Amino acid sequence: MPATPARPAPPAPPAPSSKPATSATGAVRGEDRVFGALSSAVRREVLRLLRDGGPQPVQQLAAHFDMRRPSLSEHLKVLREAGLVSEERAGRQRIYRLEAEPLTEVRDWLGPYERFWRAKLAGLAELLDDLPEEDGAGGAGGGDTEPGGAEAGGPAGGARGAAPDGDEGSPGGEDPGASGAGGARS
């Protein structure tokens, strides 16, 4: 019986892309381009650099990244296509400038979510205001304890961590090396 030829391996699934989704007609909406451009931490950092430092040549931007110039150029191309940066040629240099107008689309899209969370936090504030206060809060020297069992005024409470006998050691004045705490040393 003759050997059967080996079947070719099925094609690998496409790699995940940061390219924005297209509509049924194949057109990419501006909002999708902006969100796609913002999906990369490198591109967000480029925008921050341009926001904080003003227009900059590509060489100056490249100095902030551990990548080859062609890779950075691809990121700059995505930002340009989204309208988030503009490029101006000055001799042999390309100067990039932040164009913040498209970010208003992001702000407008986020607006309803911000209102949603503000309403939720306002409801939480009302709930917390309606809770009764615990007894014994605020009394100095009454052995009040913080959450987690630490004595009020201990290390979490600031500079009042001195033990009653003046020892600046552990909270409560106990010597961490003392064996009288009921624990056996090994």
C-alpha cells in the first residue's frame, strides 16, 4: 500500500489586531480609529509626550522608547490616520504635533459612563452618611483599636507609637525578642 502524502497544516488563525472594526461597507468610523489608536500604551505615551513637551521631532520621541525607529513610525502612522497627531517637515526632520480635537469623541463617549458612576458614588455617600457611628470613637487612651487589631496611635496612627514606658520598640511596649509572650523559641 503506497504511503499517503502528508496533509498541509491548516492555516494559523489571524493574530489579534489593534485595527479598528469596519462597518458593513468596509469604512472605518473616526471614533473607531481614535479608540484603536488609543489601545496601545506606546501610542498613549507618544500623545503624553507631545502634550507635555509640545511639537517634537521623531528622533526626540524615539529617544523615549526601547524600539527601532520603523516600529515607532508605525505607531505614529496610526496616530496620524486617527487625526491625533499631525506631521510637519522641516528640512530633513519630521516634527509631530498633538491634535487633541479627536479626543472630544472619546470624552463624549465616556460622558454617560461618568454620569453613571457619579450617581453610584453619590448613592454610596448617602448610604455611608446614614450608617450609625460606632461607640467609643475618638477617645484617647481608651484602648481603641484600629481595623486589623492595631492599637490606635500605633505605627498606622502616626508618631504616637511610643510605648507607655517610653520604649520606641514595637507597639504596646512589648519587646519582640522577649520570650514571656507564651511562645517557645526554637
